[in-house]
Amino acid sequence: MKAFYSRKYGDPQHLKIEEHEIPAPKKDEVLVRVLHTTINDFDYSLVTGKPKIYRLIFGLPKPRRPIPGMELSGEVISVGEAVKNFKKGDSVYGDISEKGWGTFTEYACVNEKALRIKPDYISSETAAATPHAAMLAFQGLVRVGKLKEKSNILVNGAGGGMGTFAIQIAKQYGCTITAVDHGDKLEKLRELGADEVIDYTKTDFTKTGERYDLIIDAKSTRSPWAYARALKKNGKFVTVGGTPGVLIRILISKGFVKLITGKSLSILALKPNEDLDKIEEMYKANTLKPLIDGPHEFEKIPELIDYFGKGKHFGKIVVEV
């Protein structure tokens, strides 16, 4: 089988395809023929080693898990002796990051708890694009943000995977949405349903004087007090990603912010795949769809990681294996 290996940290072009034998699943694993995978923040960090603090997670001198990739859709080829929920021929998908990594490959052994059956009405491309970003959006908005009908919300990093899902989910609650991103993404965000758009290269949304009931942020880079300033009374801020320094500051200061202002700052602790049944219901009702950049060729993964890091994509980058 072919797989991309990251043997060191650095420019994504150091990724190389290597040939190996197809692995055999352990007793609680499923061998999946990968049909589609995606590019995510963690893939960029695992390959580049940036921010450097993430090397504490991925391995200090080099990645301890050399095959990147955390989302897949595919077909079950064989199952371990203890597997109960899957059989050969099943179509499956999932975010496997809690149980391991390694979807930039033709075949992957995955713990069965990281997978679910793909409904027939969802394509393989859609399934691959869904688990991580859709869960960030749904859990950030609904589980943590306690999204209410007719709220005034802001989505920062709106043109990425999480953001494009968040806009569509919030629209189902009748919300007024301000989307923050840059360039030609702004018009696309209006087409997707954003009521207002802000170009972050020109305007800092925390300094406009506007106040929001809920802010969901994929790219947290500002101070906790700046975010609190942009919230209405009793408003909520939920971050699903950002620079480590800012996330630590939010974690330390959120109690003080709540005490002084009554406003809530939260860091989403993602529960992979937990609410995918809710997303599947929206797909079936045609009230939600992933915005797919691709599908791209497998051999282009190194340049796609660089493309992702530069923020040029719109929606989810999907790769056909």
C-alpha cells in the first residue's frame, strides 16, 4: 500500500510516499480501504511542528505517529476478532484522532470506536468532510454556546470547514450572522447565508462597537478581554482553535471575566463523532451540506497542507485516495 510519511518536522514538501504491506487489524480494530480523507489544523501542525508547543503532543524530536491524517471515509476490508459493530463491506467514516492517526494512506487500521456506518444518502466525499469540522461547529454552537433562536452571532474563521458548517447550522435557528474572513471568501460567505461580512485584514471585529450574543472562533488570537468587549450582556464566546498562548490566557482568565462582566469564555473540548447523528439528520433533510474544496489527488497532499496553512481554501479540503 501507499502512504505519506512525515519522518521529521518542516516544510510539507518533505512528506514522501512510501510503500508498505497492508496492515492486519488488532482484535478491536477495523481495516479500512480509505476512499477519501481531508486536511486539518492538526495535520498541518503534525507535519510542520508549528506551533512548537504541539510537539509535546506529537513527539519532541520527530512525529511519533509518522502517517498524518485524522478523517476518513472508506470501506471495511476485514475486522479484528473482538469487533462487534462492523463487517466486511460496510461503508464507514469518522474522526479517528482520539484513537490514533494515519488516514493519508490507502489502508488504515482503526479502532472500531472511532468509526460509524455511513448512510447511503451521504457520499464518500461528504462523509470525509464532516466529522471534525461539523462537530466543532455543532458542539461549539449548541452544546457549549447554548445557541438560542434569533441570536446575533459572529463566526471568526468563517471560510474554513468549521465556519461554513457553523453558518448553516446557525441559520436553522434564525440567527443573524456576521462572518469574519478575507478576500474572495467574503462574497461566498454572503451566498452561504452570512448577513454581514468582515475582512479581518482591514477590521478588528472586537473594536467595531458591535456586540454579539455568541461568538464562535476558529482562529483565536486576541486577548480574553477583547473578546468579552465584543459580547452583549450574558453573551458567550467559544473558541475551537487558536494560538496556544491565547488559549492558555483564556483558560486562566475566564473565571475573572465571568465574575467581572457576567460574560462567558469557553474552550471547546471536542468529543469526536459524538453528535454525528444530528448532522446526518440535517443532511437527510437537505438543510446542511459541506462546502468541499476538491476532491484533490492523493499525490498533492504536501502542497495541500501548505495551501491549508496559508488559509486559501474555502470549506473542507478533501482528498481522493
